[in-house]
Amino acid sequence: MAAHLKKRVYEEFSRVVQIPQEEAPAKKLRLSKPSKSAALHIDLCKATNSTDALQYLLHFARKPVEVESVEGVVRILLEHYYKETDNSVRLKIASLLGLLSKTQGFSPDCIVDDAINTLNNEKSHQVLAQLLDTLLVIGTQLPESPTVRQRLIEMACKHLSDTYFGVRNKCLKLLGCLGMADTPLTKDNDGPGASLGGVRDIQSIISDFFGDQDPRVRTAAIKAMLQLHERRIKIHEIIYDQACRLLSDDYEQVRSAAVQMVWVLSQLYPESIVPIPSSNEEIRLVDDAFGKISHMVSDGSWMVRVQAAKTLGSMLQVSHHFLEQTLDKKLMSDLRRKRTAHERAKELFTSGEFSSGRKWADDAPKEKLDTNTVNLIASGACGAFVHGLEDEMFEVRIAAVEALSQLARSSASFAEKCLDFLVDMFNDEIEEVRLQSIHVLREISTHITLREDQLDTVLAVLEDSSRDIREALHELICYTNVSTKECIQLALLELLKNLNKYPTDRNSVWKCLKFLGSRHPTLVLPLVPELLSTHPYFDTPEPDMDDPAYIAVLVLVFNAAKSCPTMPALFSDHTFRHYAYLRDSLSHLVPPLRLPGNGLDLVDSRCGSGSVESAQLFLQQSLNRVSTIQNLEAPGAQDLLNFTIRDLQRLGELQTELAGAADFCATYLRCQLLLMKALQEKLWNMAVPLCLKQNVTATAAAQQILEETYKLEFLYSGLESRQVATIHHVRLQAKALQLILTARTRQGLDPLISSCEKFLQDIESFQRLFVAELPHLQDSFVDKLLELMPRLSSCKPVEMVKILLATLRLSGLLQLRLPEQIHRATATIIEPTGESDNPLRFTTGLVVALDIDATLEHVQDPQNTVKVQVLYPDGQSHVIHPKPSDFRKPGPDRHRLITQVYLSHTAWTEPSQIEVRLLLAYSSSSTSLSSSSASKLGWSDSIDSLPPPEAAVEGTIPFSKPVKVYIMPKPARR
Amino acid sequence: MPEIKVTPLGAGQDVGRSCILVSIGGKNIMLDCGMHMGYNDDRRFPDFSYITQNGRLTEFLDCVIISHFHLDHCGALPFMSEMVGYDGPIYMTHPTKAICPILLEDFRKITVDKKGETNFFTSQMIKDCMKKVVPLNLHQTVQVDDELEIKAYYAGHVLGAAMVQIKVGSESVVYTGDYNMTPDRHLGAAWIDKCRPDILISESTYATTIRDSKRCRERDFLKKVHESIERGGKVLIPVFALGRAQELCILLETFWERMNLKAPIYFSTGLTEKANHYYKLFITWTNQKIRKTFVQRNMFEFKHIKAFDRSYADNPGPMVVFATPGMLHAGQSLQIFKKWAGNEKNMVIMPGYCVQGTIGHKILNGQRKLEMEGRSTLDVKLQVEYMSFSAHADAKGIMQLIRMAEPRNMLLVHGEAVKMEFLKGKIEQEFSIDCHMPANGETATVTTNPSVPVDISLNLLKREMALGGPLPDPKKPRTMHGTLIMKENSLKLVSSEQALKELGLNEHQLRFTCRVQLQDPHSDPDTLNRIYTHLKSVLKGYTIQHLPDGTVMVESIVIKVSSSAEDTSTKVLLLSWSYQDDVFFCFFFVSFLSLIFSKQWLRDSIDS
């Protein structure tokens, strides 16, 4: 590093010396200046025409400039600026000035004067605009200096009357970014305020430009005002009228900005009263703004429509009456009022009849309308969402759906009203919109109860072939409230149909029924005999226990029975048996029930409440028990470990909440056990040649421990640095063991020396990484090693090995402390199921795409870590990196991988199976804990003593069950 | 004042045979040239004799514009161009140009071959007529001649439907044709920019209707079809060959795809297949979804929809069949209907309006026993559904378009008079613009107030700019001095010096003079001196000179003093000024008089 630095320094010197050789000796003065500016100066002097100069400047701009030399460079640039006649070069210089002032650590206050000076003398409009931009940069770099700010604002005001739109734009931008609220630009500072007439504050100056002739300037003026708002300067209410006028501007960018402006004002002054033109009524400002923005939902430009629809969603203070108008579109046919289909559906429902919709004149208009009352062009908010949801651009529709959801969440009655419209959106042509509306309905479903006809429409979507849609819908049904038992029946029926059509939805459907049952116990109750097909007199045949549809029905019934104690009385004998079976096999779907004459279940249900705590307790106790093992060679220690591991594994299976933690502990203990076994043999006392076999097992154990530690480190989320330290500690032990074994087998001294050095480095890096954790590692292997460190680093390898062996055998078991939450990363491949007997046939040399669908849980950053491995029968294996877009995130800590894997192989004589599995890739340098701290420590350390970075160990952990796929590459036909 | 005249030959307070004559800025344009479906005699076509009694139309019309391919908008085109005689350009969009001849040919076949009419246009005439067509692109400005230009906007409604803006100088007319403001499954919504035409000629089919949301109807339709299929029934959908049929096809196709349904969908063949081919080609004219996905798959390449064969009607199992014609009055749809009518599991869905007298109308009104030819009766057991899929703008849509285009006048066509009356009232009330609704043959006249473009010399502009106050105040009118030169049909505003130079004229000075008498005892030079000093103190900032020849000059105003012969104390002031300084002189004179009658002056006089 040092050498490298020296080289760089040397290089710079050489460059600086070179230049005066070429140039006149007078230039030697510049020697003291940093090389960069000198070089630039030379270049600029050499430039014979403007194109050359421009080239130099462009070239110059590509390289960064050091902080110290910025000022010099700026001086040279300015000097050249005054001489330059070509506009484009001056423009470039101006932009460079801005760029340079952004340099970190450089304070641009020294160039303010120069910049303002140039501004005063500049004639070209473009260059002026660029200079103002530069001033803006300078101004934002100096937020603490009010005088500079004031001067800049004055400059901006002065140039506001420029004829070129770009200059006015930049001036307004500058005012927006730097203008201050309460310092009116008065005459006493003789600023531009005076020239514009009297005392003006920044807002009125900006708002003057709302009526500029150039749409770009108008936009810039509104943007500047919004910028002021963002800087927490309160915008005056007078602006509102002007902003409203701009809503009908000819240019879409102006309208779009005006929508924002109106929105901002409506948020600032929601309760002000504004008059309605053409009448003497008055309404709240927020309502008025809401009406005006609603109007923009039918604007000619779709950008404005998107903006307006989005904005509507965040206007929560709007009054009820206005809000509901957005869903109102008065229907009329031949001047007679017609009811909407929604209204008709509702009416039919309330009158107890199903919608027939079969009659030709079923929507025959009823009462005659007074022509004067029909308001065609909706004043105010009328029908804004009806338009938005029917828009031709899906961006607008999505924005409208989102806005609906935001408004509905804050108002229950609005939620009720917008239900029909959302349900209609389930039929949109774009899947994204359908999906979004399903999600939205789920979010607001706490407010609403679905009517039967609505439920019917919702359920119709269950047959959608898109998996995302169906799953979103299942999720929705989990949260819906329905009103009648017919609804339950309908839902069950449709879900079973769905199950029949798409068997892969099994889990999702069951889960859905679980919630449906537990939400509506009283509605399920009257259905039970029918659902379980029991008969008062006859015994009915026992249904097939493996039938997913039957399980689905049982899940529904059992979950309802949980809060409905009278229900079990209706069960037949086999139902109880099936309950016991399902309670065991699908414990996450079937709740504990209080069944009559079933003591066991009673106990079960009682401990159900406190089961998590008791399991936690059990886990802790097991760990405590293990911690009593002081010495690895203690008698009975191995047995205790064995039992504990078994207990923990079982606990993990039973208690899903603790599965991660239990698994983690078990794996950790297994490492300890392996280590113990490897060390405790008496072989260490024997001569080397006599215990070859023993050596082999020990080597294997060391290798396995290493692998396990990587699993521990990367497969579990929620680890704290203490646990990571513990894991690294075990890894260190395993490495020590490996070193010892190497020493015993290998004869050559050289490899041994290098591995000893490597080990010492490992210890050092451990110390570096876990300085904070060292106090917790009292009495451990590392602790002892660190004590012996001076000796270790000086002694010979053989001696070192001896020391290591002794310490290793003496060191005690490091107690594991559990963090709050540990989750194991898991993956389940849903598709391919591995059950198909039909081989996937394809021609050799070509590829076949295999669809993979998997759920990942508790995987951090799956886009980078999750890979798909394909293992061919001949031992070939391919690792495929799925695209980032293949990952979806249906919930927290949950990811979904839906991707295609391309397979290819040479010809086979008959079909055979390949294995597909998911891998979790890791790299030891990428751990969250080690990487940041390691790099920082390394940087601040003295450069000479910096060890080469720890070789990053990269690898993969398989974390899903492999799935077998039957394939058959056929030979190509010639 | 220039006028724009609009005369509907058809579609004036009526639906059918759209044909509107517009004369604007000395140009005559025919908008659409359609036929009336309801008549079989001369009333079928517009009355071209309105334009000229005998002879060809070419010299009377500058161009013909066809908005879309529906026969009530283009059906009379070959008749007009070939039989009446018109050789000028005919403008239509590319899809219209492609599909229009198919429909015309079909129409010809039915009238000539089936009904046996003579004296009708021939296939060759259709071909000849189409040769005169000039295709248009959306938003492309086409220069018909030096002054007349036209521009097409997207109108929805059917594939290739366009709204046209016709512009002569600064006068313009927008004709909408038929349009739709709500997008459907295959087309987008009509769009126009804020072009502020003098007249907006809009259709008004649904002038008194505000329609329900499209989604409800679609959902109902799909639900009904789906339920029927699940029951194992057959569904018959009688359709007109083009337009709605494609929309419904897409609707069913995507539904089948989404729901993974397997039942076959058939489309009765015929001209539809040819037309479908064009739908595949003109993807740019369709809606966002189809445009976006056509790279993966063209939505008009139906996966589930196959061509229908007569024998399929007897196949067992569920199916959906689209068959023409739409009102069940003849042809394939009637044949299939007869076959399926007996089974209550089956269903017929009428997607549109049915004319009285057709079987479609009868069954929609609930008739369950139909009398067929040959005294046989047919029991109708199948379900009959009605589902309106219409692609015209409703009252709200029309208002929305007016809001988008901001016209100065409104003109309604293509609708019923009573309904128009209502909409007219609404438009006048909401937008406070004039609204016309001429009947066929009646002329609506609109006077326009076109702005006259004038070239201005840059120097003059800059000079006047420098004089004016600071920006921004761009919308405030500002007076400027210059000379307007009208030369060879162009107007030019230049400074007066330049005008003189250009026209080779000498500059003449116009001066006014006046005399003022006043009492002053001083001698002439003294009086002049006093005036001079006073003016100097009063009129600061003006150049005031005391010339040696005994005059005082204030700018261009000359003051001379002379005393009358008889009374030396009565002085006569001679004032002379040029006409440019007339305004200044008034100001000067007022201050001058005040000076003279001020006490100061009098006192000074008395003192001396």
C-alpha cells in the first residue's frame, strides 16, 4: 500500500515537472499549484479554437478533482471565462463551476463574488441560465450563510425579467430552493423587490409568474412554490385561486404541477372557507380542492389523470358528502332516471330475489326526470372514481384503485360504497389491476360485510388461471366477513371447485377455510350435518381421509367448532377419529378442541394457551442442562448432548414458532458433539501410524463441523453478533483440529508452516471482528489461545500443534445464548411436485424449460443468494441464478420464486430422474457483521501491518428438499 | 364577417346516411357519405342534387372525408363518386380504407344478388372509388390544397374511426363521426387536444343517456355465458360482423384463457375472417393492453375461437357460437337459433338493439312461440338475454369531449331531434356557447371572428419592447406605433420610416398652429424669456431651447411672441406643433395655460 502511495505521489510530481519543460519558463510559478489545475491551464492555453477548448473541458470534467486544488481550478476557469468569446465554452465553464462547487469539503463562498460578477457581464441567455444554475449549487452548498443567500436571491430577482425562458426558469428554481419565508424583499436593501414595486415577498414574486407566457416558466413557478413548501415555508392561501386557474391550462405539465399545488394548499388550509362562484354559497377549501382535482380525473392527458387520481387518495379530510359523490354517476336513459346495475342488484337482494337480468327491459327507466336537475357535466367530485376506474390507461386505473383504498380505510361508509366498484375491477383486462384491486379489497375488508351477490362475483375469480390472483383471493377470503350461511356454503363450494381444478392450491385453500370457519362459527353451525353428510337415522359411509376436499370441509368445521361448543355434538364417530388424526398431522390448520369425554384433548387444549412459553422454557432448560458440561471429556457428556439434540429436534417439529431456535441449538450442539467425539478418543496418545482410521473419522468430523458452522451463520436470520462470535469460535476450533490432523499426517514441513500461519491469521481476524464479544468468551478456547498468542507466533509449528491440542482438549463448552428471534431459512418447492410419471421429453441439443415454483421463508436478499441446482443422473450439476424479477414478496419474510430452468442433456436411452433443489449461496466476506467492521478496522490500521484480507470462503447450502423430475432427452432425428 | 356554413344532407336530426356539407373559408367539404339502413328506395342515399342538379360534383367539392367504415357513414360513397361523379380526393384512415371495400362489396352483393336490384353500383365501381382514396394517419396534418388542411384524431368506436379537424387559415371545424369516450376491450377512448375549433360537429346518438359502467355489463355477460357453459348448454350470440363482434371475441377469449375453460367458441365465417385479418394488422389503432402485449401474442389471433361449420351446430356438449346477422332475421344465426331453441339449457344473448319485426325483437319482448314460414311454429325454450354493448359516447362523454376541445360553437347531428333538444339546452347552459341542430337540408351559419396574421419587422418589435414596462405582463395589450402595409395579400407592420422608404413616398410634415393672446406689459424678448424660464422650471426632463431667432422650442413645439401693433401689452403667442406631438401638446398646453393664468404670472406683470 505504502509503495503504491509513493508511486502515486511520484507520478504526480513527474507530471508537474514535465509541463514547464514544454512551456515557457514563466509557467514554473504554477509548480506550487496542484497538478490538476496546472494541467488544465496548459490545456486551455494550448487550445487554439473553441472546439478544442471545449474538448479539453469535457475531458477534464470526467476526472475528479481533489479538494485542495478546487479553488485553483476555479480561478483558472474564471480567468479563461473572461477571455472566452464562444458561448458554448463559457457555458461549459459555468457548468464546471457548478460541478466543482459540489466537491466534498470545498466551501464555495470564495467564488460567489466571481460568479455574480460574471453573471452581471454575461450577454448570452443560455450561459446566463447556466450561471444561475451554478449559483443555485453554490447557494445550496452554503445553507448557513444568509448574506450569500440574500445576494443570490437578489440576483435571481433581477434576472426574472429576462426574455429567455431558461433564465426565468432558473431564477424561479433558485428562488424556490433558497428563498426565505419571512424576509420580505423590501426597499431598504434596495434589492429587486423595489424594482418590482414596493414590498414583495418571495411568494408573490413567484406567483407573478403563474401567468407567464411560456408554459415552461409557469411550470417552473409552480415547482418553485412547491419547493418552498417542501422547505417547510408556509404557502399563503391567496395562491389557491391562482393555482386553481392553472388547472385549466393548455399544457399538461402546468396542469400536473397545478394539481400538486392545489393539493398542498388543501392540506395546509383544509378548513378555510371559499366561495362557490356563480352562487353565494361557501364551502371548505379542502372540499373545493377535492372537487377540482376530481375534475382532473377526466383530463385529456393521462399523466395528469394519474397525478389527480393519486392525489385524491391522500385527501382524507374531505367531507363525507363530497367523498361519496365520487362514486356517483347519475344514470339516465331517455331523460328518465335509471338505476345502476349495482343498485338493482342490491334491491333484488333485499327483496329476496336473485338477479334475473334476463328481461329485455329489465332496466326500464322509471320516473321521469326534470330536465333541469340533470347535471351532465358533473360539478365537483361527481363520478371521479367511476371515470378513473374506467380509464383506458391502466396506470390511471391502478392509481384510482389505490386512492380508493386509502380513502376507504379512513371511512367505513365509503368503504361500503366502493365495494361494488372494486369488485368490478376484478374483471379488468390487465392482471396487475385485478391483483391490486384484490389486495385493496383485502385491506379494507375489516370495514365491510359482503352480500351474497357480491361474494358470488368475488368467488368467480377463483377459477382464474393465474396463481397470483387466486392466492390473493384466498388471502382476501381469509379476511372477509359474510352475512349468511348461504354465503359460507357458496364460498366452500367455490373453494372446493378451485381445489379440484388446481390441486396445487391445496394449502392455500385449507388456510382460507380455517379463517372462514373461525370467523363465522354461528353461520357454519347449521351447515354441519350437510357438510359432514350425517344423517339422523342412518350411518353414512366414512369419507376418504386422504381426500383434500374432505380435509377442507373438516378444517372449516373444526375451526368453527372451536368457538362453538355445541357443534361437536353433531359429529359422528369417525369425525372424532379424523379430528385426532388431523390435529396431529395438520396441527397448524386444526385448532385444539374441547371434546366431550376426551381427557387427552382437554389437557391439550389447556396447554395450548401457554404452549409457546412452556416450550421456550423447555428450550432454555435444555440449554442450561448442557451448559453443566464443563469439560469435553466429562463422562456422560456425550449422552446428554445426544438426548438434548433429540429433544430439541422434536421440539422444533412440534412448536413451529420455536423451530428456528430449536434447530439452531441442535445444530450447534451437534457441532460440539462431533468435536467432542473427535477429541475424546484415546488415539491422541497413540503413535500416528497406528490410528489411520481414527484420523479419517476425525478429519471428516472437522470438515462436517466447518460446514455446519457455515449453515449456522448463513441459514438463520436474527442472529446477533454474540451468536456469530460463538459460531466463529466453533469454526476456529474445527480449524485447529484440522491443523492438528494435518500435522499428524503430513510429513512435509512447508505446508504445515503455511497452514500454521493461516491459522494465526484466523485468530487475529477473529480477535479483530469480535473485540466487543471477547469478554463473553471467558475461559474458552480462543481466550486461552489469545493468552498464549505471543508464544504461538514465535514458536515452531510442531510446538504450536502441541499447544493447540492441549488447549483444545482442555477448553470447555461455550454456552449458547439465544437471541430473541431466530428463523431458519426454508424453501419448499411447490412445483414440480415430483409426482409425475410422464417424462418430460425433448430433443437432445435443444433445451426444455422446467417451471419452478417455490416459497422461501426468512431468506434475506433472495435475489442474490438463492440459486437453483439441477443434478443429472450422471453426476453433472448445474447451478442456475434466477432473475431478480422472478422473486415476489407476498408477505413479510416470505418470498416466492417462480422461474423457469432450462434443461438440456445428451441423448438417453430411457427416461430418468433429475434432481432439482434450491441452494443458498453465501460468502464469508459478505456477512453483515464481519464485512463492515472488517473493512473499517482494516482501513484505520496502520498500512504496513495490514494482513491480506481473509480469503472469502464461498459456498452454497442446500436448503430445500430435492424434487425429482422425470425427463427424457430423445436423440435428434436426422 | 366570414362565415362557416354547415348543411347536413343526412344525419340532421336523424340517425343514418350521415352526410354533412361544410363550407369554410371558401372551401366545400363533404363529411361522410353514408346510406340509410331503413330505406330501400331513393331515400337510401343522401340527396346529392342539393349540391348540383346535373353534372359532376368535382367542381363543387374540395374533398370528401369518411370518418369510419360503418355503412351509414360510407355506404353511398361509390354511388356518389362513380354514379353521380366525383373525382377529387377522398380521405379516410388506413384501417377504414382496408375494411370499407369489404363491407361495400358485401352490401352490394346483398342488394344486387339477393334482392335483385338493378341500377346499383358494381364491384368495379367500388374499386374505382377506392382508387380515389387518400389514406390518413392519426395526428398527421394533410394539406389538401394550399389553404385547406385536415388532421385526424382517434375516435374509438370501431377500428380506424377518426375525428377530423378541418382548418382553413385560422378557422376550423371538428367533425367527430361516431366516437366513444369510454375504452372497451379492443379500442381506446376518443381523444382530442384543446384545438378550440369554431364549430364542433358531434354525433348525439345517446344525447339523453348516461350509461352504467362498462364493467358491470361485461361481468354480467361473462357470468351468463359461463353459467350456461357449466350447465352444458350452448350459447348463441348473434352479432353484426364487425366492431362489437371483435370486442366480444376478445372478451370471451381472455375469459377463457383466465378461467382455463375448454368449451369451444366458434365464429361463423364470411367477411369476418377477412376483417379479422385487418384487425391483426392495425394493432396501433387498438387499446393499450393489446398494443402492449402484441409482441408476445396478437390478441386477435384467437386461441379458443375457431371458424364455425354448419355441422358443428349438432355437436354434443357446450359451445359458444357467434353468428351473423345480429337481429336473427335471416342467415346463419337464425338457422342455429331454430336448432337450439327447443332446449332450455341453451341461451341466446342479444348484444345490441333489434329492429321491430325481427325475431330478435320478438324474443326479447318475451314471445315464447314464434311463427315461422310454412305455418310451422317454434317453441322458444332457451333463455334469452339482452346485453347492450354500444360504442357511442353518452351524454357525459359528449360533454367531456366539448370540455377537451373547447369549441366556440356546437353543432349536433346523428341523433333524434327530441334528444338533441335536451342536450342542446344543457350545452348552452354549461358552456354558454351556441349550439345548432340543423335538420337535413337546413343550413346552420356561424360567423367567425378570425384573427388576421400580420408580419412585423423585428426591429420595430425590439424597439417597442424596449419602450414597454418590465415583464411579466404578457397578456396585457400594449399599443405600438407603426405602419400597416397591405401588399399582395399579405399584411406587414413596419416602422413609418421603413414604410416610406419601401413605398417610395416623401415624408410630409403636418403641423398645427394656434394663437394665444395674453396681457403682458413686458417687451417681446422679455416675455419670451419669462416663458422660457417658466417652462424650464415646469417641464423638467424635456428639451427646451431658446433659439436665437426669437423662438422657444419645447420638443417640436415652437413658441413665438409678437405684440400687436395697437396695444403692446397684448401679446400674441404663436404656437405650432407637429401632429405626432399632439398628445404631448395637450399636456403642454394645459401646463402652459395654468402658467399664464397663475397668480404668479399676474403678480409679476402687475409688479412691473
